[in-house]
Amino acid sequence: MKTIDYPLAATSISKKDMQDIMRPILQAALPKACIQKHFPHKLGYGTLMSEGFGVYDPSTSQVIEHIHSLI
């Protein structure tokens, strides 16, 4: 995920395009973690305490990076 997180501050990718980028990544990674690949992604982006996978939504991380750069 760090290879996706690194350029987020310098890019402006739409939420739909970000989902298109993440779809093949999650479809390949989820079965290897013994999780059904059709698991709802909104639940997967949750924290470990809320029974999610601990994977951060890249579009949310992009907004945070943009705000952090402005500050």
C-alpha cells in the first residue's frame, strides 16, 4: 500500500479511478488472506478494532495528504 500512498500528495485521482485501481489489488489479495473476494469494500476499509482489515481507503488518504500539504 505504500507504493500507492507515496504519490497521493502530488496527484488528483477521482474516487472512481481510485476504486478502479484498488479493485484488482483487492481481488488478488483477499483470497490469499482466506477472505471472499466479493466482501464489501466499505467494511474492508474499517479499522481492526471495528472488525475491518485495517486497509485505508486511498481516496480518503489522498484528501488527508492534500490538506496536510496545505497546512
